[in-house]
Amino acid sequence: MLGGRAIKPVLDVTDLRTVFHTQDGTVHAVNGISFYLEEGELLSVVGESGSGKSVTMMSLLKLLPIPPAEIVAGTVEFDGNDLLKLEPEALRQVRGGDIGFIFQDPMTSLNPVFKVGFQIMEPLKEHLGLSEKEARKRAVELLELVGIPSASDRLDDYPHQFSGGMRQRVMIAIALACDPKILIADEPTTALDVTIQAQIIELVKKLRQKLGMAIVWITHDLGVAAGISDRIMVMYAGFVVEHAKVKDLYRRPLHPYTRALLATLPTDDEEGEDRLKSISGLPPALHEYPNSCPFAPRCEHAFDRCQKENPLLMEMGDGHQVACWWDVEKGAPR
């Protein structure tokens, strides 16, 4: 974990490991992930599709279907408890109560046969014990908070009567219903157009400032992460490969994968033409636990040690961590 922590984190995850048992064998999806989250801060988790970002966060609250998923190791310390050891009823009180979760696609996350008012009021009654009248009043306040006009009239509408951006605002309202200490946002703007994406990101920034909650923001967009994060955790093949304060990571990326991700961001060359770069190759399937660096087959700096030994995270100063045998600054092995 990053050093120099002055206060006890609101969330502390240690050596989390999750596998999926499939017909083709065991997939090692999350491989010893450790991170923490302090009160009021925003941690972005970035990486390609299949890097383990969503599986890691869903593992925290046991939201994965078991089987085929299995959490085989790790601790998730929250509010004096290990969430992985809580009984189902106690864990249900944490989900949606102390920890809110915004899923990727509002089209499938909202139940199409229930009015949005019912879906917002349900956690208010379940977790806070509010009456029907109290819950309805709070639901209106929540819709107003997330910027939905004529909120009291929209409570009795169904999800299909809202646009994609408004549905995502409803999902945020549900996640915020019980004033959670932590909000986990799993690529909440992926299914939306660029204009609506910007509106949702700005909304979350304002809500964070107003409510003071800690946020885990899962994204593949390093441009978005740059504008909202305090720290960034880069994942690849179920491992954390780099972890740093946001300014440090963009100023001094130390892992070849992080550098490759940053290189994919649009830039203007000297002729004023946009040139997009890509990362050659594909992420590994992880049917076998990797004993070598999983990024080695795609890395231009890979050498013999990379093929034989998977590097652990190493401290590089000021809380900056990297898991790589190659020193990209010196252009030589560590």
C-alpha cells in the first residue's frame, strides 16, 4: 500500500484474490489486490477491459455469482469489520447503506416494471426504516440533488420514460439514498454520449464536494481520471501494476503499460493531425496463475527476468509504487 497515511482509511483491502471456475478451467481474475481509501478522497481504478477492475470492486461486497466466482483470499476492512466474513444479512445492510454502487449500464440496472420512485424508496425503507411518506419526500430530494427537473412528478414514471443520462442520474440517486460513506462507480458513463458523460462527471464532482463521501471510480478513460482523481491505481491481468498520486502518475509514469495507456490518449502532432496509438496484442486469459510478468508478451522492454518472475509492487518514493523489472527512466533493468 501507499506509505505515509496519516489517518485510518475508511476502506482497507489486503491481498484480495478472486477466481472463476469455468468449463475451460479456473480463471484467476483478481490476484492479490491491496489498496486503501481515505475519507473524502477519490481513487480511480484504470485499465483495459478484462483487467479485473469491476471484479475487484464487486468482490468487496460479494456481488458476484457464487459459483462460478469464488473469493479465495483477502480481507476487506470497513467500519471495524471484514466484509468478506459478514453474514448475508449484515452484508445486505452495508450494500446500498454504507456503501453505494453505481453500475455500468442504467438500461439494465433499473427494473423496467417498477416506477423509479419505488426503486429509490426501497433502500430508504430497508436501511433507514423510513415510512412511505418520509421515503417519498426523501426520494424527491434525491432526484432534485442529482438534477432531475420536476422531481415530484417524475417519481411515478417508469425507467423507459427517462433518457439514458436521466436514468444514470436516477441510479446515482439510489446509490446516494442512505448517505453512504463510500460510493463505487463502475464506469458510470460508458453507455452515454460524450455530452451526457461530461454532465454526469461534473455532477459526481459536485456531489463529492457537497457530501464529502469517498469514491472509487472505475474507468478505462485516463483523460477522465486525470480530472477527478486524488490517486490512480492501474490494473492489468488482475494485478496492480502502478499506484500513485494523480499528478505523479501523469508526470512520471513508471510502468510500460501505464505509459502505453497514456500514449493512446489523443494528441496533436506538429502538423496538427490527431494520431491515435494502440497497444499491440491482447491481455492474457489467465487460466493459469502467471509466474512471469503478465504484460511481458506485449512489452517492448521485456527481458529474461520478465519471462521467469512476476514483479511485486516496489516503492519509488512519495507513495509511488510500480511492479516492473525494467527501469523506464534509466532504460535498464532494476
